[in-house]
Amino acid sequence: MYNNLLAEMNRRGLHIYDLQKIINVGRGTAYSKMAGKTDWTLQEMLKLQDFFNDGLNQFDKLTLDYLFKGGNNDRKAERTK
């Protein structure tokens, strides 16, 4: 689970339906990505980052590392240490 991404969605009152519209995927794919069963593409990650950073000043911008912390990539990195 991507806790930071979920937290940002909750702060803005967004649901999985909104997420799937932003990245242009079906509901099942969106759930699978949030659950860490399917990897995010860089394009999808950048779309979400742009969406969440819209209207924020440069000091409040959210990084990809922040938004996607705790997902599959973190677990893969931990196993290779």
C-alpha cells in the first residue's frame, strides 16, 4: 500500500475512481496498483505528481519518493540490501 499517496488522496477527498481517471486506467488496474500487485509506469507516477503539485508553491512540492514510498519498489530495494 502506498500510504503517502493514499493520505494525499484523502486530504483532497479523492477516491479510487478519481485516481483511475487521472492515470487513465480501469478500476481493477487502479486497485491493483494501489495494492502493489501491479507496478506503476513512470508516466502514471508523473501524472499523479503533477496533479498533486498543481497549485502548490515550490517548497511544498511532493516528490515521487514521497508519494510512492512504501510500495513494491521499497520492498524490492530492501531485499537487495
